[in-house]
Amino acid sequence: MCNEAYRRTQIAKLIRDFGETRIALDFPEGVPNFAPLDSIRITDRLEIVRTRADQTDTTPANPAAPLTVEMVTRRWSWPAPARGGGGGRPVYNFRSDGRTLTNSATGGRCLIPVDGFFEFTDPPAPAADAPKPAKKPRKSKWAFTLAGHDWFCIAGVWKADATVGEAWAMLTCPPGPDIAPYHDRQVVVLTPPDYARWLDGSAPASELCRPLPAGSLTVEQVR
């Protein structure tokens, strides 16, 4: 499950690249300060892209016109309901399996632009004759990027939460061949031709929430 990502791409490039996919970005809260982020973690605030409040899946679409959507800054994760009152553990990944995932005024689909995301695996086993380490070794850390692209979008959902306000989570699906050696689930990575189809609801979630073919993601060990 993904609990860390990074983004270094500048806002001007995102605007330009989204435009090439016939998506026009609106900034109802102002253009965000796109400082480089080497580590984005649960509860951090990050920019997401979603349909405007006046748009739903039933809004008539004009295929000849660009899709105008909004970029806003929101919190990563909302608290799950907890037994006995109080906030539960943060919901930062959300299973897409078997879900319809439509858009409404209080929640729906979104895109999370990143340069890459991280997965973690157990550290290599020490040699049989190695001395016992003083501290537990840190997990190995792997960075995943979309081959041939400087940045890409992870499919997400957002909702209005009574405790933390509007927040988002990354969607997950069964792992593809690039992720399976590292984890038994993966975040849903979309390619540019699918950005608008995801946002406007014209493509069923079951069609897009699936792993990409082998070789679509590149991986590098960073720790």
C-alpha cells in the first residue's frame, strides 16, 4: 500500500501537459505554490484535480471542447470510523475493486499528479555469521515512475469529511507485473489518454482501475 510519494514537476509544465490531453485547469483557490516535494506523506496537503462543483457524471459533455476541471489543495487521508467514538486510522488507500465511483457535489473521482511513488520491502537477510545489529534494519525503499513520462497521475477519490473537511485517498487494485515482486496491492496509475475519461466519469471504474502492462513502470532502489 502506498503511503509516500514525491513531486518535483513545476506547475507550468502540468498546465501545458494537461492541455495536450484536452484538459483545461481552473484554480478556484488561486494557483498553488508548486514547491518541489521529495516526500509526500499521509495527512499532508497536496494538489488534486477534480471536476468542478457544477459538474456531475450526468452533465452533458461536448467532445469537441476541452474538459475544464479544477485544481485544489486538500489533505491526504480522512479518518475511518472508530468503535467507541473518536477518529479511527487514516484512510489513505481505497480499494477500487467492485466499486462504481461516480462524481457528486460531496465526493467523487480525482487525479493526484506526482513524479513517482514509493513502496517498501523487508531488508535483505543478514549473513548467517553477521553480528546482530544494534537496531532493526530499515526497510528497503523503491521509487516507481511511469516509463517515458516526467510525471503522471494516480487515480483517487475525494470526499467531504465532517472531521477534517475535504480529503482524498489513492485508489488501489491488484498488482501488475511491475509491482507484484514488491507488494500484493498497487495504486492505480493512469496514462494521459485516460485522465479526462476518469475525471468526467465516461469510463467505468472497472475499465481504468487495473494494473498497466509489464514495463510500464520503472523502479529504482533508493534505500
